[in-house]
Amino acid sequence: MAIVEVRHLTKKFEGNATFAVDDLDLATTEDEYLVLLGPSGCGKTTLLRLIAGLEQPTSGEVLIGGEPMVGLPPRARKIAMVFQSYALYPHKTARKNIEFPLKASGMEPGDRAKKVEWAAELLGITRLLDRRPRHLSGGERQRVALARALVREPDVFLLDEPLSNLDAKLRATARDDLKQFQDRVGTTTIYVTHDQVEAMGLGDRIAVMSEGRIRQLGTPHEVYHDPADTFVATFLGSPPMNIVERDDVLVGFRPESLLPKGVVEPDDDAVSVPFSVHRVENLGSERHLVGTVSGIGADTRVIAMLPSTVSVEVPVDETAEFVIRGADLRFFDKDTGGRTARRRL
Amino acid sequence: MSAVRATRRRRYLFDRDGVLAPMMLLPSVVYIVALVAVPFFLAIAYSLSDVTVGDPSFDYVGLRNFRAVLKDPVFRRSLTNSIFITAVTMVLVLVLAKILALVLTRDFRGKWGVRFLILLPWTTPVPLAAIAWLWMLDSLFSPIDWTLRRLGLLEGNLHWLGNSKLAVASVITVQVWRIVPLAAVIIMAGLAAIPQDINDAAEVDGAGFWRKLFEITIPLTLPVTAVATLFGAVLVFTDMSVVYVLTRGGPVDATQILPTWAFFRGIQGGDLAQGAAVALFLFPLLLAMAVLILRSVRRMEVL
């Protein structure tokens, strides 16, 4: 429904030496699900709050639907936000919570009630409407918060780590619910998280942030398989990408690309490396082999990940021949950390 | 070996909860018994007797003192004055303290200086502050009158403490001045306890200043406001120094309140028994107030 764009956006908090958001450019596409992903303190929540109008930028522009927004209060921006804590009004019932933005916009009571019913039905919380937040579970609170955001029919949804207060089990179903919700509503959504599983699972595109800047903007496939620099390479993936120093470049490969000889079909550029295994962690669905790889560059401690379908015996404290396909190798500049041209090893 | 074990295993007297807990409680229990319970029961005993300053022998007279007190028009005047002054003071205190708290929680230059200045009335001993106010309200040299005259709003003097309506207003003003800082600090604590997310959510949801104030901020600070009301009301209701210093209850008992009347009757008038009876009327009123407020706080469902 609307494109959100920021241009040269900068935010510096008083008394802080560093920029929370540093000369940042970013634009969503129509009805996109954009995820801001980064470690704590990278500025992703500040960026979201700048878009919402809860913070004013030090310099730069925020545009929603092409209209400049800087200086306008949040209520003038046609946005809705879901907070990490859900921020439900504790003294109001779920119904009154959902109704509040409609009341603030001056809608007639009859229309308000209809709208609340509609949102509650969409999220399956009709029977909870007369309860207060403290009598709701974490998942139910999240739905009420979503309903409160939904009733205003905003141009943009801003979600600030909405799943981080849920326990691990609930999180998977809540993630599924969120995705279905977005598919149905089809509104531009900006979603902040530090959890890469959420980011990969939900995002149409992911903006990986660090120190107030965007390190890479791309689809989940792109940021995982073609990281723009070593930060993105090592931030995404669990365990993260292995990085080996070789002369003036850094060679990167995913743990799942380092496999025993014979398991993979080697391509033309495939390298065969001796890998001495120190420790094996069996996680059930996969095995992590921690060891030292040589032959690529300097001897480096790396992790190889074998799915449980690969049943090759890997003896500890012995050196075995492992293979990395040439297509799975990534090269980074040693000084800047940025991607550089592919080369033969 | 066994000897070492035996000493190690010994339980000292203070290791026993049954000993330690009463020991720790003892000082405060002694304090409360000596300075609260004994005077309280003494007052009850006096009120049922004919003890005077001149004749301290104790003779039981039943409810005679209470009957006499209730018939006394000055007592009734004091009772209504007490309730009126406390009620008006608290309404003003709540409005002003809320505004003050809202202003002081904002970020502005010199915030700490302003906070310090506003807390000053609270740190001043009440009688000293009352004396300062006595000068402010002087019948001839009042700086308030002087300012009004200079502004051309007044000719002559207002005689703040000589006119019965102005005297009540003066007492209320001083009480408000004295209690507002305390109430503001308590309400500020309540405001600070509202999660930032809730304020942000209200902002995003499109609430303007007034809607946010009446639908979010005030309901969420209601319990803490009730506590501030209770504290303030008790302080105002039981205080005698302001009235004593400013008006001695005058003119013609216009500002007479229960604590001053009990003092004039019992100590200055020498009739300890009747003074005790008057003072005891404070107790059920305060108790009712405390129970009412604390119960309503418990019923309020916030956070």
C-alpha cells in the first residue's frame, strides 16, 4: 500500500560518541515484508522508531508513500507498530485496547465495534475480548497487539521483535501466524529482529545491519549464499561461515560445504583439503565436526556440518580428506572484508 | 575428631529463628508501644475520666466527656473545618502535584535545579515555614498586599488572617504549599513506572495530549495517586502547627480544627479529659480514610 524510504538518515543520541543510525539509505517495495536483522545495538530498533516518528532524526529524510514525514508526529504517519513488550494498556480490556486507536481517530462507536469484531475474528481472539492483558498468555497478548495495529488499516506495519517474549515452542507457531497474517493483509511490513531464523523465515528481503549501517540488503537466499562481506557471512548461519586466511584474501565456506571425500560430487574447481577432527558434536539431525583445516591457507580452526543422512565414520584426532566444491567458496578482501573476485586455489 | 565435630555442630542462640526474629523486632516494637500504643490507650483512658491539669486523680466518668464535646459548638466547627480544609487541600494538591509531576518528568535544561527548588518546602520544618508564611500574610506589611497594591489591584490591606474566609484560604494555601512537593514526588515515581513502550504505543495509536493524559497516564498512576492522597490527607488532618502559628484557630474559631481544639482544651485549658476526647475523634476518621483508600487501591487492576 505504501513504500517506505529513508534517505541519508542519521541519528546521534546526545552524549553518545557513535551514530545509532549512520547516513542510511533504504527503500522497501510495495507490500514487501522487509526484515531488519542485526546484533543488539546495531541501530535496527532506532531505525524503526525513526520511521515511526517516535524519534526525530539528526539529519536525513523519511518518506512514506512518497510523502516526507520528518517532523510529523507518529499519529500523522498512517503507521501501526507492535512493540517487543506488546505495550498493551494494562487497565483496559482487550476490546478497549483494540478500540483505542479508532477512538483516537474519532470513529463512531458503532463502526468501532464492528471494526474490533472484524480484527478479533481475523486473529481468532473473539472470546478473549473482555479480558485484561494480565489474564492473557504471551501468544494471546501478541494477537491483541496485532489486532490493535490492524484495526487502523495502516499503510505500514512496524514490528519490533514481536516474538522475542515468547518461549521457544510458541515462537515457531507464532512465526507461522505472523506470516499468514501478512499474506492476508498484504501491507508493507518492516520487521526488526536479532533472530536469523525469524529473518530467513519471514522476510521477502533482509537488511543486515551493523553499527548503524546496512551491510547488505537482499533476499534470504542472497544474504546467506552471497554475503557482501565477512560481517554478514559470520553473522548469518549457525554455525557461521568458516573464514580462512590465504595471502591477501579471506576464503569463506559454509560448514555444510565441507564434506568428507566421496560424499559430494566435486566440481571443476573443487579443492581437496586435509581436515583433522578434534571433537564431534552429535546434535541429532546433524553432526558438527570441530577441527583444523589446512591446505587452503593458514591452518585454521573450522566447523564442518554433516547432515545425519551422511553416515560416514569420522574418527577423532585423525586427519581425513575433505572436499569443498569450488562453487561453495567465497572470497573476501583481507583489509575491507568486502567480497572480491573468485580465484582458483 | 569427634570433639571438633561437636563444636562445629553446635547451634548458637542466634542461629535459631525463634530467637533471632523477636530480637530484631524488639527495638521497633518497644518504640511503637512506648510512643504510639501507650499514649493512645492513655488518651482513651483520659477521655473516660475527669482528669485535669489541676487534679490528675483518675475517676471514671463514662462517656460524659464525649457528650459534652459533641454538644460544644466549637467542637463541631472544628470538625467541619478539619474535614473541609483537608478535602479542599487534597483536591488542590492532586491537581497541582499531577501537573508538577508531568512537567518535572519532561526533559529540560536545569531540570535538577527546578526539582531541588520544588522539594524545598517539604524539607522545611512545618512551624518554621508557618512563621515565614505569617510574615507573608501580615496584616500591614504583607508582601502579597504590597505587590497587589503596586499592580493597582488593591487599595489598603487584605488582612489575610483577620478575615474568616481569607484565614481559611490562607491555611489551605500553606497546607497545599507544604504537601504538593511530597505528592508530586510520589506521582513522579508512578509516572516513571509507566513503561516507555506504553507511552509510545499511545503515541502511535494516535492519542493526543489530553486523550493520553486521561485514558492512559491518569488511570495508570491512580494507585500511586491514592497513596499520595492518603499520606497527604493524614499529614494535613493531623497537623496543628500551621493553624497554631498562623491564627490560633481564629478569627473567632473560623480556622479552628480538631488538633488545635484538642490542644487548647486539653493543654491550655487544662481539661485533659475533654482534650483527649476531642483528639480521639481524629482516630476513626483517619482509620476510615486509610481503609477506604487502601481497599480501592487493591481493587484497581493496573499492571
